Amino acid sequence: MAVDPAPIPEAAGPGGSPGLAYFRWHGAPRVYYSDHDAEALDRFARQVEAAAASGAEVWGFFDNTAAGHALGNAMAVSAMVA
């Protein structure tokens, strides 16, 4: 599982099973509240594409729900990789 923001550098990329890439995006700078900017969303889309290209099953979860940003962020990344 990869998390953003990553509490340690190793948490920035998915680990564990090579057949699964699981990303959790929590919002930054205020975890659970902040909206992700366009640069971050583009970075997430590139991470998803790279993981999919490696043959992994890809899961992404936006957990910046406290201020209602998760759905819009998820739709933006989904449109970038579709």
C-alpha cells in the first residue's frame, strides 16, 4: 500500500504483493481535509498508469472526505487514466 502524504519515504510507493497496487490519498497539507491540486492529481494518475502497465491490479482510495473533496479528486484521476 502506498500513502500520500507518506509518513516515511518507503510508504510513497506500493509494496507487498507485486500483483496488487493499492494507493491511499489522504489530502495535503491538512490530512483528510485538503483538496489535491492539479499537480498532485496528475502525479497520482501517472502512479496508477505505471502500476497498471506493470500488470498489477490497481486500487485507489481518496480519504480526503472531511471537507468533501474525495469524489471530485477520484473523478479527476479516473478521467486522466481512462
